[in-house]
Amino acid sequence: MRETEEKLVCIGHLSDEKTIEDLKISLNFGEEIYLLSNIFKALSDPTRLKIIYVLSKSSLCVCDIANILEMSQSAISHQLRILRDLKLVKFKKEGKLVIYSLDDEHVLGLFEQGLDHVKHK
């Protein structure tokens, strides 16, 4: 048996075998854990976090977001596409205008909890 295949044994083991096996089984999130990791990757970008922040205050068009963040509309559109693909933001068309907002309250919750954690330290 190779070293990486050996079963780890620890001294002072706090959990019983059933607990360990139950935890191993509960790790089978499948697609959900992959999607969650992509959301956290998207939230790791400061520009996207700024977009989420401004959209938490008001629904906005691309040009307004670009103006607030002092970036090009093209750069903002690119970031919005990433957020939209992950269902973190949504849009609605009003004539020729496209208005962006947060997809739901969970997105704001992720943002606020992360910010609270940072401020707590």
C-alpha cells in the first residue's frame, strides 16, 4: 500500500468510527459543492464585490455602475456577465435600458456576513 493510501490513525481520537463514516458520506454534495466553490471564486474579486455592494443599495444600469466604480462599461459588463452566470445578479430590460440588481437576499447575506467577519477581526 502506498503512503497516500494508508489509513490515518491518530492518538487521542475524539470521534467514533460511525461519526467519521457519517461525515465522509455527508461530503457527497456532488454538483452543489462545485457551484459553491465557483461562487466563492467570483466573490474573491474586489471589483465584483464592489458591484454587489452598489447593487445592494440600488438597481443600476451598466453605465451607472461604470461611473460609480470609475471603470469602463466594457469592464463592468464583463464582471456582470460572470455574476449573472452564477445567478448572483439578475437584469431586466426597460426599453433599451438594462437594469441590474442582486438576484436575491442570499447574495446580500453572503456579502454582509463576509464583511461582518472581516470587521470582527
